[in-house]
Amino acid sequence: MAHSSAWRVNDAVAFEALRDTSARVTALLLQVVRSDGPSAREAWEEVQAVRRESLLVNGYDRRAVDRLAARLTARALTLEGGS
């Protein structure tokens, strides 16, 4: 008998969306790092934090995935200038 996953299909979709958002925020922050401006060091530290949080989030905990996704989406909007 095959073992079934605790994930539902929409949980997998939410997790993949989180990964996409994490990559988007990372790319935006790396633009700041490459600018070598006064906030480059803080941006690099934030890149590391985003990567760490994205890797450590429990993919089976939908609330944790949704919370991190919402926070990263808000951060992406801020980095994009509110657009």
C-alpha cells in the first residue's frame, strides 16, 4: 500500500508560490547589493535571512507558509516602490 502525503494539492501550490516570492525578493535585494550603495550590507544580510527562513519554513504548516508568503509579498512591494 502506498503512503499518501499529508499535503493537499493547494498546499503544494501555496508552497511553490512562496518559493517564487522568495526568489523575487532575493532578486530585488541583490539589485540593492550590486548597487554598492549605503544599504548594500543590510540588503545582503536580508538576502541571507530570506533564504534561511524560506528553507526552514515547515512546508506542511500551511499557516506558516501563508504568513511567510504574505510578509515576503509585502517586502517585494516595498522594494519595487509600492507598485
